[in-house]
Amino acid sequence: MTQTSSRTAEKITPEIVAEHGLNEEEYQRILNALGREPNITELGIFSVMWSEHCSYKSSRLHLKKLPTTGPQVICGPGENAGVIDIGDGQAAIFKMESHNHPSYIEPYQGAATGVGGILRDVFTMGARPVANLNALRFGRPEHPKMKHLVKGVVAGIGGYGNCVGVPTVGGETNFHEAYDGNIIVNAMTVGVADADKIFYSAASGVGNPIVYVGSKTGRDGIHGATMASAEFDDDSDEKRPTVQVGDPFTEKLLIEACLELMASDAIVAIQDMGAAGLTSSSVEMATNGEVGIILDMDKVPCRETGMTAYEMMLSESQERMLMVLKPGREEMAEAIFTKWELDFAVIGEVTDTRRMVLTHKGETVCDIPLGPLADDAPLYDRPHLTQEEYKAHVATQPLGDIPESTDIGADLLKMMASPALASRRWIWEQYDSQVGADTAQRSGGDAAVVRVHGTNKGLAITTDCTPRYCKADPVEGGKQAIAEAYRNLCSVGAKPLATTDCMNFGNPEKPHIMAQFVGCIEGMAEACEALDMPIVSGNVSLYNETTGADGVSHAILPTPAIGAVGLIDDLDKMMTIGFKNEGEAIFVVGKNAGELGQSTWLREIHGRQDGAPPIIDLSLEKTNGDFVRKMIGSDNVTAVHDISDGGLFVAVAEMVLAGGVSALLSSHDPNLTLTQWLFGEGQGRYLVSTSDPEGLTSEASSSGVEIQRIGETKGGFGLGIDQMFVLDANDLREASDSFFRDWMKD
């Protein structure tokens, strides 16, 4: 919707209310709050603040169930990002955000501005960003639009992150037909700050100046938050004007200018202009500080002529921040931003009215009480199916008789060449993972690791989720998302500390979709509690559905993407997945129940998505993870890899490829078929290699951990079982590399 100055005095009609994504009941709440009809600017402000994207009106009732505190937590949800203690007077600050709808509409700019937005969430709080990650989900590779989307998203992430000078060190990419009409682009940033120099968003001090810094305001991104809170129809091109345009070079300048000003005592509060732009930043600052705010729209730096207050308040132009400064610090602050060639303008002040007041061309164009905009925004307890009702509704076929693999080597090659498991090297080689010179382990392992600058400790970071598990059983899927993130951190030797989430789901007004959300929250909460990994920040993205040409609305798989951070006290103890030496014993830590339901093998080899996902035993997850970290710390193991998609055989193959050392498996669990043993996706398990098998066995026994010796590393470059090599690892590598290489040929 394009706004012109002629619309300022437009009469509010039911059609205009609906255009703004508000229903009749919500509009009546606005009338009650104001005691009158809103003007178009006020309506626009209510519409974005009450959008699903900004208000969490369908989700915040259930988000309260998540554990968010712990001795390691300095700041939990509610601020721009979460903050955890990493010792030595330092803090890690991190968050994950979604940019799904914009990335489907315009993949390059959608993904790029997703990176820019999450960077601002982190450096707003005083942290220097040290790592970017992403969690991506695409539809079928054969879908006519998918190659364009993948290329655009990857280029956008690389284009922004590489230019801004923050390494992109890890992430995940998956493919499933459920994402044909709604791809998922989740971006995560981690930063480091002094624990006693964290900046928050609560405005205070009546009369204190409110300052706008960064880029000028344009008409890009208007109603972006509203667009992100609605289903798509089959034609998304008309929504292109709601996608913002990013400038990473300006963002780099903004990072440096903000951090320079933060080294002084000038800042009272600071907030980035993300979704809903100047509206959300000003409302959140005033609400968090329990104050009022008055802004003079004539002073907002604009790059286009004739912009209305409506456009200025709803624009989502990028690389902008809002600050409250101490009186008398304006001149010093302006000098810093001028030096960095950025706009600086005092556009208002803090008041004691608890209202948002806007003036424009000498007139008051907005006067709204802040309570209804934020704290008293609509809150819905959406109807949802019980978990039993949901399982009956989704009607996943029982696993039934499990066919045996007739050629395990051929099965493994086919799986390694599939979109599910193929090497993502084509993606991550487009990202600068080394800028800053602190990257200790990049994509390709279980978790990325970044050195805390100037020290020998490292932050381990991962993103994880298995959406097919979440669809079949939301509770177990929610547990597994947390548990796999936990295992990935343990696998590199890090103590898991905390998580962020990005809750990507379909239309919450549908009871079965809401059952997915509620079930995943339940599972996540249980796992976070058991594994001592509280959720300290996050984002919710709903209405990820598209009405196709067939008139049917198609939802994504429930995708509660998890970003997790852990600490390695001594980087000399960091572990990697590649086998290191010949003649070492290979062990499995944890018990394999042979679960093939919802497995990669079942889907890729037999085209079936049947059965229940594997059960998560959180007590064993904790015990096994503690044991693996202990063995890493005491140099009892030489390589570690968690077992997940594809099961044990895929994990061994990945360790062979990463290390260039062969593996020969010599025994398997007699209670399982060979197929179950090799391809089952039972949880809580790790593969480890060791030069001291007796010592490892003794430590496992004393720790009450179940381990099984399954083979040893060998010379050459292959993978075998029962004393016979079944695959040349060069064939494995060719299979793994072939998918993206062949698909992306122009």
C-alpha cells in the first residue's frame, strides 16, 4: 500500500481497517483505547504494533512456559538479545530472527536485511558482533522457483555478512516440499561485550533528548511487519515494496559509531529500528522505561520528498538506531556520527505522559496512550488440539514392516548424494568465515567455534532442528531440537550455556497448527530444564502458509529452529569430527534403539515419511554429553561426532571424509537388524575414536555410560564393515559433492 500526503486526513473505513490487518474486535479495542476514531497515522501505528510479528499475540501466552533464567543468564527475553556470562568479566550476547516472507518475495534483499537486522539487535546492547549463522529451509530442488531462491538467499547472506566484516561460521540448510511456497530464512548473530557495559532499551529522564542516527528514512519496507504476519497468496510479486533494502557498508559504519559512543557515558537507552521501524523502537523504549515520548517528524532525516508521518513511522529502512542521550551530550555524539558519515538528528524528548505524541508541520498527528500499544496489546489463547487429537489429525502412517537394505553401500551413496545429506560446501564457501581472524572451527563440523578475542577460550555455536520429527510428534520434536543442539556443543568440547529460538509455524488460527506450536514449546521447555540450557532470546514467525493455485493453503513443517551457545575454556582442547590416525578404536557412546521412524534412510531410499520419531531420554542426553565433554577435556578421545540424520553409517562416513582416514566396522548390536544398526536415528549418541580403548571403557564404566566398540580406523581411504571395504571414500566424496555442483550448473 503506497501512502501519499493526500491520505493523511482519510476517513477510516472497514476496508482500510482490514487493509491494515486488523479485525473488527481489534478495531473496537482501538476505539475504546482512544475514545475516538484514529487517524490514518494512528491506525498504522496500531496495525504494526498489534501485528503478529511485533505483538506475539498468538504465542506469548505459551512462550512464558520456557525456562529463561539461570546463574549464567545476565538478561533473558524482553530485550534486543539475550546475554550470558562467559567468565572473566565478559558476556556473550546473541539472538536468532526470521526473515522468511521477505526472502521468498525478494531473496537477496530479504536475506541480506535479515542479517543486518540481527546484527543490530546484538550491537545495540554494546557487543561487538563476532559470528553470524543461519538456518535455512527450502522446498523441492525441482520446484521451478527454488534454484532462484537458494541462489538469492545465499548471495544475500554472503553479500551482507562479507561486506560488514562479521564472519559467517555455521548454520544448516534443509529441503522439503512443505517449504515450496514459504522458505525459512533464520539469521543468528553472537557478540561479545564487557559484562558491566551492557546497554538496554528502557528510556528514562524526562526531558532527555531522543536521537535518530544512521541512514535516512525512505519508503522501503512500509508494512513489512504486517506482511510478515499474514499468509501468502500464490502471487507474491505485488508485495515487493514491503521488502527493505540493505547497505552493509553503512551498517559497518553504524557498528563502529555506536561502539565508539558506547565507550562514553552519553547513552541512557538505545534501540535498533527493526520491524515496524521508528514505531516499534520508540514505543518499546518508552514502554520499557514507563515514560512517554514526543517526536517532531519534521526533524526525521528523510531521503525522499513529501514523506508523511505515516510513512516515516512505518518505514523499515535499514541501518537506523534510536537513542536517548544524557542532556548536554548531543554535540559530542553528533561529532562521532558525523565522523562516520552517518545522519544524526535530535527528533524528540522523553516525557512523563506515558503517551506517544507525534507532531508534523506544526500539527499533532498522533496522540496515543502507550499501554494499549504494547503491554495491553491483544493476547489470544488460540484453540488447539490435544496432542492425541493432533496425532489423529496428522494421521502419520505407522512404520509397519521395515524392509532390509539389500545393498548398504548403494544406500549410503544415494543418501550422501541426496539434498538431505549432500555437502553444503557450495553454500558456506560463499561466506567469509575467517574475517576477524578468530574463527577456530567453521562449517562442516558439529558446531562452529570462535575465539573470544585476546583469550584462549572459545564460543561454540550451532543451529538445529528436525522439522519432520516435529510434525510427527511436536513434543518429542521440540525436545530433540534442544537435545541435538546440546550434543553438537558437547561434541566440540563446549559446555552448553543457553539457547535462542526462532519459532516458524503456519497459521495459528488453525487448531492443528497451534497444537504443533504448543507441543513443541512443551518439549523444548522440558529439554531446556533438563539440560540447563535456558532460552534467553528469540523470535516467532507465524502464518508461514501459502494458498496455491489449487485454492488450498499449504503450511510449512513446524520448525522451532534452535541456536545454542557454549563455552570452551581452553581452545587447545577443542574437538573436531575427522578421524586423526590409523589404528584407533571407534566407539559408540549411548544405546541404539534402531529407530527408523521418520528417518532419512526411510525417506531417501523408500520414499516414506512414516512412523514415530525417535524418543528422547533427557537423562541419558545429559549423562552422555557430560561424559563426552569429560573425555575431550582429559584427552581420552581424538575425534567426536554426534549421530543424527542418516544414523551411524552416515556419521562414520562424515568422519572418514573430514579426516581422510578409513574406518572398518567390525560388529553390530545383535538385537538389531543391520539396517536398524546402521541407519537408525536413535538419539543421545556420539561416535568417538580413541588410542586408549581400555581407558575409555574404564571411564565409561565408572560414569555409568553405555558404550560399544564397533571398529577401528585403517589406512587407505575407504569405509567397510565385517572386515570388508564396501566403499571407496572418493566415491563417497563424489556423491556428497555432486548435488549442489550439478544443480547449480547454469
